[in-house]
Amino acid sequence: MRGVEATKEAGAGSGLTERQGAVLEQALRLLVDGGEKALTTAGVARAASCSKESLYKWFGDRDGLLSAMIAFQASKVRTLGVSAEALDEASLRAHLVAFAKDLLDVLAGDVSLALNRLAIGQASREGSKLGRLLEERGRRQIGRRAGALLEAGRKAGLLAFGDAEEAYGALYGLVVSDWHLRMLLGDDPSGLKKNFGRRAERAVDAFLALYGGKA
Amino acid sequence: MRGVEATKEAGAGSGLTERQGAVLEQALRLLVDGGEKALTTAGVARAASCSKESLYKWFGDRDGLLSAMIAFQASKVRTLGVSAEALDEASLRAHLVAFAKDLLDVLAGDVSLALNRLAIGQASREGSKLGRLLEERGRRQIGRRAGALLEAGRKAGLLAFGDAEEAYGALYGLVVSDWHLRMLLGDDPSGLKKNFGRRAERAVDAFLALYGGKA
DNA sequence: TGCGAACCGTACCGTACGGTACTGAAGGAG
DNA sequence: CTCCTTCAGTACCGTACGGTACGGTTCGCA
């Protein structure tokens, strides 16, 4: 192990060859198209044109494959840092609206919904290993972006809150409400997606009414 | 069919004998304990001391059993009507806090979490039939209670909102935020349950700050 | 050219599940 | 007592999946 072979890696330090990344890509496609039931080892091998033996060699077992899929997908989503420019009221609102719209777009994405369904289905069994992983890689990441934005707003005197976590929770709730759950339950997201822009603006307005520093 | 036998029914017009209700009860218990994977026809038959043949006679097939489980559980939860008493600011807040706490308790319940996981896992496949059912029986029901409460508040001049659905969405989001998803993913609810009271109060305060009629 | 590693394709095995068929017992009606 | 319905218990079947083993092929390398 850890030999001199210069294996081209797929992600950032993910330890995966690009061949393995391509396999995970196909696995994700299968999962999105047909749900967990369609994600069989034979199906992945056929779709990715690799052998089952290689799958087990690379990922250990089926659970290892699922974990690798989550980690792989998360490695593709890079949270863009907050530009440390000077914030005024308008630019803060614009940043918040952009964040809210991105959040809705991410949550409504095919792959995100499929992976969340997968982890939720696996949650009761096996100590919710996948759930932890998804939460760590997904929510924490986007939470950091929001936290930085909120902190910048407070430093600029535009936001007033005691607990950043609580403020973020309020923002998240106002933006997402129960839409995420409804999409997870099967509500067609295409009909809802058109309202994302307006919804994000209204939610941010409400958030600013609660935590805006004017008072 | 439709004979004169006076079959004792289990639910309110559910068309189920109490024997069948007892079977569904055992099935729900199996689902809560072990997740969908543990919910096998043989397991249900063994746990409920009935034959597989009876299961198929009563519920058709496995999907029919799942649908019956959701309908059965929903039939047990009766939404209590809003007392049409005169509301003042304090009693409205108390009602909202009670509603918020009930909402959190329901969502954190074992059976609710298990059924939501089941429906979500089944969502990608089969046109999300269970998801629709769960949404219809669950969300709509509790949404009606909230709607009535909000409408009463508006009639009393204590709340100001244009779209009741939007106001309810804000209340729901402020109360629940991403806790439901986290519990579905496997976060231990027992640790979170202790904060439900405080959380409900803070959420209602924020909601009143947004939609309170004082302004 | 020969060697070895990686790997694809496939065949194979054990198991577990959904669904069906059969047997025998309990109980009610005539 | 006898017939008939219902249902528990069990055995059974087909299928599909996870995981493993094997033969054949490609490719890098000395």
C-alpha cells in the first residue's frame, strides 16, 4: 500500500482513482433513477462496466459503497467562501437571498434527494452511520457558509443575535419550512422550483425583520 | 360479502376488524423496532400470531399492508378542535406554544419517525403512493388545526397576515427548522426532546414578532 | 518476449424474502 | 352429529440479492 504509483485522483485527497470516481458516478445515477432498490451490486457493475470483484476490492462491501457515494458527492460540492467585502444593508440582503436560493436548489437536487432518502432509509438500522456522514458532509458545510455570512453581518452592525446557531436555525426554517420533507416524500420538485426565487426573498425579509440590527 | 355479521371495527369507519387492528399494531411495533427491513410478512405473521395467508387475504399484498399501517396509525390520532373562546394576546400565545410543542412531540414520536422513514424510502419507487397518503393524513390534519388557530387570531385582531398558508409555513419553519430531518437521519431524539418547551416558546415569540397585529 | 498485476465478465453459492398451497383445528348453524 | 367457514401453522416455490471464485484479457515493465 501507499506505493509509488501515481494514481490520478478524482477528488481532493479523496484517495480514489478516477476510475473509481466514474464508478461512483454511475452508482449515483442508478440511485437517482431507481432508488435504493435499484442500487444492486450487479447493477452498478453492469452500469459502470466493471466487475463485482473490483467493487468489493475497492469498497469492501455494499455499505462501503454507499458511504463512498456520499463522500464522493460531498467532495464535489465546494462551499464558496464569503467575500470579505464591506457589507451594507443591500449587499447583505443580496447575499442572504443568494444563500437561500442556493440552499433550496441544493436540497431540491436529484442527487441530494436520493442520498437523503438512502440515509434515512438506512437510519433505523445500523446506528445511522450514513446519516451522520451525510449530516457532517452536507449540513455542516452549508452551515459554515451561513455562519460566516451571519457573523459578517453582525460585525458590520447589520444583524443582532445572541446565538448564531439559533439565528441560523431560524433562517433555515423560514427558507425551507417543510418543503424538504415534502420533496423527500415524493412531491414533484419541478413545480415548486419556479417559486424558489420569490420564496427566498420573502424568507430573507422575514429573517431580517427578526434579526435586522436597525432596532 | 357485506354480510350481516356484526364485525367489531377497530377504527372510525376504517373497515377493519379489531383482530386486523391488533395485527397492524404488531406490524407498527416491528417497524419501529427494526425499520423496514425487519418488516417481513413472516415476521408480522409470527409477531401477531396469524398466518401469512390471512395477511394476504386481508391486505392484498405487502404494499397494502404498509398502506393499511399508515391509515391505521393516522386514524388513531385525532386533531382536537380549537376552542372558539375569545382570544386575547396571552391566550393566543399559549395556544400557539401548545401547538408548537405538540407538533414537535408528534414529529419526534417513534411511530411517526418510522412511518416517515418508510414512506421516504418508498418515495422514489412506485410514484410515492405512501408519501401522498402520509402527507394527506398527517400534515393536512395538523395543518388544519394550525390554520384554524391562525384564522381565529386574525379575527381577534391579534395576527396580521395576507396568506394563511405562508404564515403557517413560517410558523412551521421556525418551530421545526431542520430538527425533523435530523431525527429522520438518526439523531437521537431523546437528547433533543428536553429542549422542546423552550424551543416552542422562542419560535412562537419570533412568529408573533413577524405576524403580531400590534404594528 | 516473458512476467505479473489489475481487472472484466460470468458463473456460482447461500440465504432470505414475497407469495401460494395444503393441513388440521375451532366454532357456529342446521 | 354433521356440514361449512375461518384461520393458524407450516411447508413449499421462484426469485433476487450479496458476496466469492475462476478463466481470460489487457497493459505496464524489465
